[in-house]
Amino acid sequence: MKTKNLQEQLEEKLEDIVPISDDELPEKGIILNDDKNAIKYINWNIFIAYFLTIYTIIYTDSNVLYVYSDNVYWELSENTCLRLVRNLLHLSIPNSWKTGYEKVVLSIIKLEVRKISNFNQDMKRLNLLNGIWNMEKQKLSKHTPKLYTSNQIPITYQQDAKCPKFRRFLKDIFEGDKQRIKLVQEIMGYSLTNLSKAQKAFIFLGTGANGKSVLMDIMIKLVGIDNVSTLPLSDFESSFRRCMLMDKKLNVVTEAEFKTNAFSTNQFKAIVSGDVTTGEIKGGKLFNFRAYCKIVIAMNALPKVKDKSYGFKRRICVVVFDKTIKKEEQNKNLLLELSSELDGIFNFALKGLKRLEENDFNFTHSERCEEYMNEYFKENNLLESFVDEKLEQGNKNERIKNPDLYDGYIKWCKNKKINGKNYAKKQFTMDLKSVLNDKDINFVADKKNGIRGLQGIRWK
């Protein structure tokens, strides 16, 4: 947990530096005039090499400088970096800094330091307060600047730490439903990691006084407030705003921040899947980055979005909070009490992560939660069933015309005594392609004799 101001930490390092004697100045790249009372010139290559023996600095693909301090990397602004160089120079030659030095100093630093292409991309290790936790080896090791991460989990690992109050809290709000308790345990473990293998975002669903806000607050405390963003989903389409997701483990969205009229699922699906996306810093160039934050949305009702495709559905996991806690039963100090068990909650979450990995990143099935999902994606559940029952992979010479596919769907619905006629033909074709893609059924959309169709599929 980044508890101390970065500037304070970095300036403390200079307190231990002994000013350079006049005889040693040339070794540090500083040449005085003949009277020894002013700088004649500075070899910045040499002085910056000296500066980098004091500070461990790296440069990332997103064109950002980071400095290692207090066992974790911190983003280092160019102004702060220049201030450190100036202060180091002033230790030996007071009041000698010139603004003309700035450009060359930054240029040399960016060339001299190591450029890291895999920053915050370690999938096996977590930076904790008392060491590095290896998730694969289940072992704690010493901190090292070779773990290139700006994420530190504010947990002191204790093998025997427990969380009895938190377990009772989950049992209470889910009324003993073991499926939902396991599901939440896995979500919490997954949120600690930089992994995107599950390709899921999470909707905590339920009206007030049901425990979901407390659970979200515990998750924020578990991963650390420095590792949390609160970017509304409607801002995911902005390359400027999207940068807020960079280097975060959790993005928390509340219903008040959810703008259904502006929500597009394109970037949402890309981020949930761990795909590379673009970012842009004002005044800078576009750059690529991979967001690994887990998206958690707290809502009273499922959002109204136009995209209810299979591709969108499979990226959503709903957790239902349907118990209302009576006012006289509410504990105003609950969050404080649960927060005292964070080290134990971390162990609890690790068990959920291990189970998730053993199940190939398939979350525990919850019948209660699936009821809500099935109702929400009612049309697309029908389309999935239609594909499963009526279509299969064909060869490249086999083809079904789009009108025949639609007619086949209407007939299939009629046989099942379902009204399928309110499904617009164009939307049907788009959704059908999405379902086929997600079920790994290969096809080519084509047009022959003025009629569009799908090549490579056939009727069962």
C-alpha cells in the first residue's frame, strides 16, 4: 500500500547523499571554471548515470517513467524527475540549475533507463506489503525491483489468518447459498490478479440494504484504493478517458454512473477479454496497452443495452443480492469490523482463485443468478438453442441463405410454441453470426445472385 507521499520518499534518499567534493566533480560530469566558483559545463551523460545509481527508474511502452520506491513502482512525472535531478545537482553546486537543462536531461534519462515492455503484466506474482506472493508456487519471497509492477496489494501475508466475521457476513446476505458464496470467493480471488482468462465483468444486482455496497468496499480495500478506478462504462470509448484503466486491478461502476443511452459494448468487450486497446494522453501520441482491471457494476436492475448478443452475454456474470436487511438488524460498524480481517479475507480469496484455476476459469454455477441472466438474455438464449439443435459445421461448399435461416428460426419457434416474429431480420442475422463465432462454428458471409448467405454451415 502506497502510504507515504512519493515526493517525501524520493527526497529522503537525497538526505543520505554526501555532497560531491570539488575534486570528485569531474567524475560526476561537472566541470568548473578556472576560478572554481561556477559551472563551466556539465556532461549530462555522466551526471545522469550518477543520478541513476540513486534512483531505479524505468520507461514503459506507454511512454511513462516509473521510479522504484518502498518496494513498488510509482509513476514519475517529468516535473518530479527534473526536480530530483536539480536537487541532486544543488547538493554540490547550489543554485546552478537552468531551465535550458530540462530537455536534454529528460532525453538522456529516457535513453539511459531500461525500457520495459511487460510492465504490470506478471500473471503469477502479487506484490504484498511483506513480500512477493507467487500464486503458482504458493510461496512468499523478498521484494525485488525486477518485479515490474505499480500494483501493491495492502495485505501482510499470514498463512494462518482467518476471516470468521466475513464468512458470517456472506452466509447472512446470501442466506446460506453456497453457490453464490463460492462465486463471490472466486470473483475476489480473480480481482487480485492481472489475468483476463475468465473474460467476465460482474454485475452486483439488488436493491438497497442488501450487503452489496459493503462487499464492494471490502473488495476495494482488498486490492488497494490505489489500484482502483471508477471510470463510467460510457467513457470506455474515449481514448483519453480509457487511460484511467491503465495499471488498475478493479474498475467500480455504480448505477448513478451508468449512462445507458451512451453505453457501447465494443470497448467494454475488448477490455473484459484482455485485448490490447489504445490510449491517448493529451499532447502525446496514441499508444497501445492491455487493461487487466476487473469491472464490477453495482445496480438495482439490469441495464438496458442494445447489445444482447451472445458475445456480450458470455462476458457478463450476475451476482444476485435479494435479501433485504432490516434497519434494526443493520450494523453501522460492519465495514470497520470486516476490514480488520483483510489478511484473512486475502487467504479466503486465494482459495477461490485456486478453485477457479482448477475449473479452467469457469466460475461456480449459481442457479439463482442464472434465473436473472436467462430472463435478461431471453431472445439470445433462444438463438443459442436454435443453433445447437438445428445448425452445425459444414464444408466450404455448403451454404444456407439468410432468408432460409430466418424462416428456419421462425418455424423452430412455432414448433416450440414461441413467438419469434418480433425478431428483426437484420438483427437476427447479426446475432446469429455472433453465436456461431462464439461457438467456434466457422463460416463466410457472402452474396450470390443478389441473396446473402452463410457459407460453411449446414442444417442438422
